[in-house]
Amino acid sequence: MSSVGIDLGLTHYAVLSDGQVIGNPRFLRRAERRLKKAQQVLSRKQKGSRNRAKARVRVARAHARVADARWDWCHQRASGLIRDNQAVYLEDLAVSGLARTRLAKSVHDAAWGLFRRVLQEKAARHGRHVGVVSRWLPSSRTCSVCWAVDGRKPLHVRVWRCGGCGTEHDRDLNASRVILAAGQAERLNAPGGPVSPGVAIRPGHGPSNGEPTRRPSRSPPAARRETPPLRTGRMSTS
């Protein structure tokens, strides 16, 4: 079964665990000059005039074109991923928190939430699986070879070397491989058990054998023999 892990970002929109890189289209950035000019024309029109109403429609249409282009792009990329893979794994990004930083415009332009929602809808329609790993997984500083967790790395560090095994990693590619392994481990051990990517699971245990985990049945307790109640009082002699 073909599975792929995806690391979403801003420099590249997505880096897949198989090495494929999806570029960031930046629809809002590319249309920013045209939107700015349309907004300036609108601000110069007299309030309440017919020309201002026409200029307001032009601004709304310009924003709608950006939104439609982003929506169509997300659908095309999601369709390709669902068509080529049986399982897709993503990271649960804190979009609301990133939207309050200096990268707010780029984060909103990327529309990671829209991409994830479209991906999940198409997966449900075509019988595929979309897994979302925890946002607290240190995917950017975990080695995908020996699973050693390295120190914190600023955003400008794109290539780093593992201190445990000495392997040199591309930051985004390594993160996508860690997300893939963590997502597969969580799916395999869904009813319980170890979720670390490097933990070996014995065959025949857990959901891998195709049967749900059941509680061992207990035999019912033996029925107690009831003793007849004692009769009290005087017995008749007749």
C-alpha cells in the first residue's frame, strides 16, 4: 500500500516523503499589485456614486479570482495525492498561532486548512486514509534514520547533521519522513500500545491481524445452592 508523508511550509508549499516538492503558488502575493490598484481607484470615488459602486464590484471580483484560483489549485493537488496514494499523513499545524506572527499574510495565503479539508473530503469519498499527527511531534529535529532528537533549529537552517548517526538531512524532507513513520505507527497501534516510530510490534498483536482486540470472556460464576428458610413456631400434633 502506497503511503506518503507531507511537510507543509512556506518556502515550498509541500515536501513529500518520496522526494517530490510542490511549489508555493502565492496567489495573494502575485495579485497584490492588482488588488492595491483596484482599492486605490475605489478610494478616489465619491461615496454614494454609481462609479464607486462599480469600483467596489471590481475589487470584489479581483479578490474572488484569487480565492477561486486557490480553491482550484488545492483541489487539483489533493486529487493527485489521493489518486496516487492509499494513505496520506499530515502534521496538525497551529495555523491560528502562526497567523498572529510576522508571517501572517503568507500563512493566510497558503491556506493549509483549506488544503487539509479538501484532502480529507476526497479521501472519504474514494476510500483513502488521511492521518494527522500531533503538532507536538518534533519532526524538524528528529532524525528519520536513528530517531535521535536533536536541538532546536531556527527557520534559516535548511540542512542539518544528526549528532547520533551523522546523517545529513534536508530539513523538510526529513520532517516528511518522520511524519510518515509516526502516522503509520499511530494507525497501526490505534487500539493501544507503543506509538514511537522505531518500536517493533510483534506479529499477530493489535489490529495488524485484521481482528479487533477483544476482552477475554469470563465464565459465569457457579450458581449458589439456596437453602430453604427455617420454619419457626409450634408444630401441630394432630
